[in-house]
Amino acid sequence: MTTFVAGGTGFIGRRLIPLLVARGEEVVVMDINPQTADYSAYGKQVRVVRGDVSQFDDFQARIVEAKPDRIVNLAYYIGSDLPPRVAFKLNVLGMDNCFEAARLAGVNRVVYASSVAVSGEQKNYGERLVDETDFKHGHVQYAMHKIFNEWQAQDYREKHGMEITTIRPANVTGPDKIFGSVDHVFIVTKPARGEPVTMPYKDAMRAPVHVDEIAEIFARVAMKDKPEHAIYNTGGQTISLGEIADIVREFIPDAQISFDHETGGRERSGNFMIDNSRVVTEFGIQFRPYRERVLQIINEVRKERGLPPLSDH
């Protein structure tokens, strides 16, 4: 079986490809920057091609050549500060190109990345878990694009009978994440590099989930031909930036972490109480304690700098 991964040399793709290979998949990776990941160790099992999802003919040609059994689309801009046309071409037109190219090529199975951003701020829901059926309050550029992606996916499901599955990652974290929601990342990686870090609000809330766990979710969902649901929240650890700082200081006592304000961030925070029972129940996803993930990130950064790992004592 062949899985086609668009945007497969990026942050999540670099973790997903090895998981697909381990499951015996032939993998075709398409990316506009194919040189940003090295899959040569997998030999002929992984083939990397250059392609631009925002160009329909380009995307369709790569799909026709690959003849995949399923498509995973991880090609998108994260964040809401891009020029409107630039963001639209990749996030909206690019996603529609994926769905339409899959339809024309007879590839019925598609999995793609939406985002927790579609929910907007937690204050819209009160102090309760938000599930996949809740109204989407997202209103910034990135959120609106993902909301349209979800509507378009449902339209393709209903009118063309395609099996398109939406995965909504929460605040993905890992040592090499540098775009999008990154305060929960930098508050770990900067102290690990011996750098000071200042955040606006100590009580700002996040729902971090490690990129390894996100990749595992994508692998399991993609390999199931007919999931029980069309949309899955990944969920994440409900935690404040202040609490993350406390964890970091357990491992790095002299970490230079400061905040401009003690309070005022919670009410500004995006959805941080997330019901992920669908993905946990159906796919048996298990999450390592977030404290372990913080130490993992610290040690990955230290390894890059040639420093010995810290232990959990």
C-alpha cells in the first residue's frame, strides 16, 4: 500500500514518515522544500518529490504518478500574520486542490490537519471540555481557513462519498517547532539553551501535545479505512505557562523565565480544555506525562549543543 504525504518534510511529517515505514507502507513525500528532510535511510520505501499544493496541475500530476491508496495533507501555513493572498493560496486553495486531485485520481481516503484554532477562545465555552460537535468560534486568519477546510471536507464527503478525516492538533510542541503557537515551546527550549525568556502572561493557558504523539495519531487514523468519525480532537495537557515554567525549573533551577503580568492571560487563551475521547477510545492513543515530554525536549536541545542529558531525580 502507498501513502502520499503532502508537506511531508515538515515538523510533523518528519515524525510521521518513519511510523508509516514501520507499518510497511510505501511512502511518497511531496514538499515544496524537499531538501529539508533526509529519508535516504529508508531506500526505495520512501520517495521524495517536489511539488506545490497551491498549484492544482502540479499536485494532480504528483498524485497521478504516485497512484497512492491514501493521502495525508500536512501542507499549510501556521499563524495568522501572513498576507491574505499568500495564506489563502496554501491553506484554502491548497487544501481544496488536495481534495479535488484525490477525487479525480480515485483516491477515496484523505486525512488532513485542521487545528484547535477553529474553536477560538476557551471563554466562549466556559470551564468545560470542548468536543468535536461544539460550535466553532475561531475568528483569526488561520482559524477561519481551517473552519473552511472542515466545511469543504464535509462537502466532499456528502457529495462525492469520499472518506476524508479531519484531525485537530492542539498546541503541538517539540524542540524544532518555530512557527505558530510557540510560547509553550520557547519557555522550554530557550532555558535549555541558557537563554532568558519573557512571556506576557503567567496565567496564559495552553494545551500542549508532543509532536511524536501527533504523528502517532496521524499514522493510526490514516491507516484505518473507515474511521468512526469525521473529526478528531487530539487534545493536550491543560496547563498554564507559569506551570510549564515551574516544570522547567525542576530540571534547570537557574532558568531565566519571567512574565510581564501575573494575571490577564487566561481570558485571552484559546481553547485549552479539550475532549479527545474519540481518538483515545477508537485508536487507543496514550499520552506520556507532560513533565516527561518537557524533559525530553530539554535533552534534545542539550544534545544538539553537545551537552549531556539531564536526569529526572
